[in-house]
Amino acid sequence: MHFLERLIADIISRDQLIRDSERRVTVGISGGPDSVALFHVLLFLRETLGISLVAAYINHGLRPEEAEIEEHFVRSLSEMAQVAYQTIEVDVREFARQEKISLEHAARDLRYKALREIGRTHGAPLIAVAHTADDQAEEILLRLLRGSGRKGLSGMRGRADDIIRPMLSIDKESVLRYLEDKNISYCIDSSNTDMRFVRNRVRHSLIPFLERTFDRGIRRALRKTADSLAEDEDLLEDLTREAARRVLASADDERTLEYPVMLLDRPKFRELPAALQRRVVELLLWQLHCPASYSHIMKIVQAADTGKTGSEIHLSRGLRAGVQRERLEFLYPQGQSSWRGRLYPKR
């Protein structure tokens, strides 16, 4: 057994990335070195782990010629391994335009959506992706540049709901050495050197600059910071869920059909520490499928504290927050669409 195979087997066992009831795993394969290495390792370990695999390739529609080569490569790889295979094509540019987000953001959202669709189709809802320790360091820097809070700076997790990342603590050098030792071929994605993408500028410019100028161990330092913050974040998530149970409730309401009306108890909410107030509001907005921007979170916190009865806050996608004496209520009066009316007509 190669050292990388043994290491990933230990990680999966130690961190319980694959649970007893999860017998089929969808592996996202781009054709690049990281995902190809992950696929080969899981293929080698499938009897030990008691799993079967589904190979999935997502065509983002951004590099037609390369995507055709990659899709053929991944299809051939899965056929040789005698595992199920499916590809899905998504329109990243159109989705980015509609949602007013970056191509990178749109590609990530559509990729996970497509992987989950493939997982449902093949009865393999657990999704394995090939993020490495180098990706983790890059992600932390990206989030720092974007002004992320503690949760964002805790980085990616080895397991997050239905997504597992068995190689998250393994550096790129070890992955490439495995591929060389095993004589395994892979594809090269030209977009990984396109400096129009922020991630590539972080990878090829910022991190090398920090290594040359400040500390050769900057990647390791970033990962240690993320690990430490992740432990704190686990505790804060538990406290947030407990606080949310105390201050949030749903209510039957005829004004909205698609989403429940959510109620926030103002007196109880005021008793919470400021850090938990922000996190409870963020959790509430995500539950209502509304983007949780910092400005919206702070508007709601302020309204819960000093908001005038009968006032309203207009949030994204048609969500309204109405201020009452003892509570705030959140609802989509006309579904997820813009609306000019008032929750509380003026008398």
C-alpha cells in the first residue's frame, strides 16, 4: 500500500468521513491531478472501506475544447475501473450573469448542485472532492481578503454535510508524488494559470510573495490558524443553534405559501451576546434562503434592539422583516420576488 493510500484510509477512519450507512460515494473528477489521485486512492480502498464509487465530471461550459478532452479522459478512467459514470454540463456564464456573482462563485455553486444531482440519480449522495492542504491555505487567504469573519476563516471542513474532503490535510507535493510513483496520467486545466481569476493570483503571486518575503511556512501557518478557528467555530455553532431554539419560532400565516413566517423574540434576543445575535440572524436568513450580507444582519440586529413598531426592513429576494413590539417577523409576502407593498398598511 502506498503511503498516500494508507494516510487517506487513516484520515477517513479517524474523522469518520464515511459512515456505516454510506455505501456509495460520488467522486467529483475534473481530470486534474488532485481529483484523479483521489479517485485512484478510493478505488484502491473501496473493498477496505466497503464502498462503491460513481465517477462524475461537470462541464462548466468555459473551455469547450479542453472540456471535451477531460470528459473523454474521465469517462475512459471510469470504464477501465468499471464504475458508474455521469457527466452534466452547466452554463456558468449565464448563471453568473443572472445572480450577479463571479464566474468562480457561479462555477462552484453549479458544480456542487450537479454533483448532488448525480449522487441522487445513482443512489450515492455522499460527495467526495479533492481539495488539498494547499487549496485550504489559498481559501483562507481569499476569505481574509474578502473580509470573512471567524466562520469563513476556519476554512473548509473535512466533512460538511454531504461533502467529504479526504485530502484536505495533504499537500500538493504528496499528491503529485503519488501520481508519479503509480505512473498515473492526468489532464492540465489551462484556466488554473489564468490570472484574471482571484484564486490564481493568490496561488501564483500572493502566496509565493509571502513565502519569499515573510515566512516559508506561510501555508502551514494558515492551515494551523484554520484548524484552531474550526474548533472554536464548532463550539459557537452549538451555542448558536441553542440560542436560535430560544429566540426563533415559525408561525402559520396566510400571507405566504412558499416559505414559513419566522418570528424572532425581541426581549430574548436582546439578552444574547452580540456575537450570538449576529450568528442567529445569519442562521435565520440562510434558513429562509436569503443572502446573509453583513449590512442586512446588522440592520436586523439594530431593529431588534431599537426598531420602531410598524417599521419594515426590505431584504434580498423579496424577504421582509417587520418590526412589532415584542418580535420581528420575517416572510416573503409575494414569494421570492420584488414587492412594493407594505406588511403593515398605514392607518
